[in-house]
Amino acid sequence: MGPALPQLQGAQKVYTTLQETSPVKPKPWKTGEDVPDKDSGRSHRGRAKVHALQFSLRQELLACKEPKDFWDFVGKRTDPRPKPAKVSIHNLSADFEARLNYPQVTPPSFNSDQLAFNARMARELTSPPLDTSPRQSYTQDITIEEIEAMKRHIKAHGLDTALGVDDFSHQDCMDIPNEKLLEFFLYCLKHQDMPRYWLTSLLIGILQKDKDAADPASYRLIALECCMLKMLTLIIDRRIREGAEDIGVIPVTQNGFQDKLRTNDNVFVLLCLIDKADSLGKPLYVRILGSQERIPGNRSFSSKVLAPLKW
């Protein structure tokens, strides 16, 4: 055994040269003015809407000055009686039908000659066209690897999604063996047939923000498809993208429905060009095509993008 350690009278076992810090003060309760206007980045899968709803309910609750106001607030949200709809199902159905179906009169903005030509060419297709994609993306049979990849994608993005008319959930589909799913999907594609439930979608109208609830045009149309149909179309969608990218028919300016791209990327690029031209003191010449009908009504776009341009 080594020598005994010397006893130090009054010495602390643990010490530091850092200054002692005061205890953490509790954060004050935030008011409505403390909530940032912009999204904090937690908007994945609709969480931004949930946060906005929670904040709105809290503001409404804090606005209750009398006991009657409080109980009216509680009763408004706990009353089991259904609220009367402000728009009739007849008017809503008529509006949805007009949106979903081909117009009886071709709009002037459509090229009628081109539409007729496309219809004639479609009638001439007596057999599937030649697949010129390098990996035969449009004609090669679905593989078991694609079934596995599709399931991983759905699991990563959440299984808790709305059901279709068949009440068959994504979890029910995940429980089906991959080999059986592959056999079923191949049969549908080979025979160009599918369950009749897949041809029916449930339509739901979601009232848009700050819109008149009595106007059918104020509702955003949502179609709930069968989950198994969405699984098959997910594989088909990947095949279409794969072939289009290999052939090189997707333009670099196509940002919508592209992986890791957003529809506002082009506007961001334009804003960067504006800032660069402004910093260099040089004019920027931009031509915006097909925007006469849309940009004037968008004050935010007009003020932030068009105003700084030097023509």
C-alpha cells in the first residue's frame, strides 16, 4: 500500500475557478405578440396547422372575461349535436362535379386543334408504344425489391392516413406478404383490371382560410383513395420518374413534384438574381410568360418580385 494522503483541513472536495451562476429563472408565459409570424420549421405533416389551431384556441380562451364566456367556449366544443352546414350538399356536389369533369364547352385558353389531334393519335394506338427508356422502366415487371421499397417509404411517412371507400388501411396492406402483393399487382397490370372499389373515391371539402363558408368555391377538394391503390400508384409513379429522368425529358426548370425541389425554387432564384443585379448596379431583364392573369391578383408576389425589377 502506498503512503497515506495528507489531510487538508477545510479543503473542498470539488472546486472550480468559474463564477457561481444564479439559478435559471422561469420563462414568462408568452403572449400573442410573442408568437412569430413565420413558421418555426415544425410544419412537417401538418404540425404547423395543429400549432396554429392550439394558439387560436388559447387566444379565444384568454379572451373570456366572464364565467358565461368561459362556459360558452366549453359548450361550443363539447356539444355532441352536429353543427348545421353553411353550404348545401347539392351546391357543393355541383361545384365539385364542374371541377372534376371535362367542361362541356372548351375554354378559349385551350388549343382545340391540338386536343382533336391528340384524340386521333390516341385512337391509333392499337398496341403499347415502344419503351425507349434505358432500364425499360415502362414495360419491365414490378419486382419484389420495389414492393419492399414501397413499404419502407410508407412506413417512414406514417401509416396513420385517411381510409378509402373499402376501409382498408395502410397497416392492413403492410400485413400482406410481399410475394402476395407482388402477385396481385402484376395481375392488375397484366389484365388492366382492378377492384371496383379502386374506381371510387370519397370527396371531402375543406374550407380554405378566410373564405366564405356559404360559397361552394371556398372549399378545397380532397379525394380519399383506397390505400392499396395508392401503394400501386406509388410504384408506377417511381417508374415514370425513373424513365423520364433517364431519357432526359424533364426540364431543369421543372420543380413541382420533384424530389428535394419546391415550386417556389424558381422564384427564389429570381430573387437572388435581383439582389445580385442590385448589388452590382446593373439592370436585370426578365420576361415572365403567361402571368398576365395570375400576377396582378397576387399583391405579395407583385410587390416583392416585380417591383424591384429594372426594365
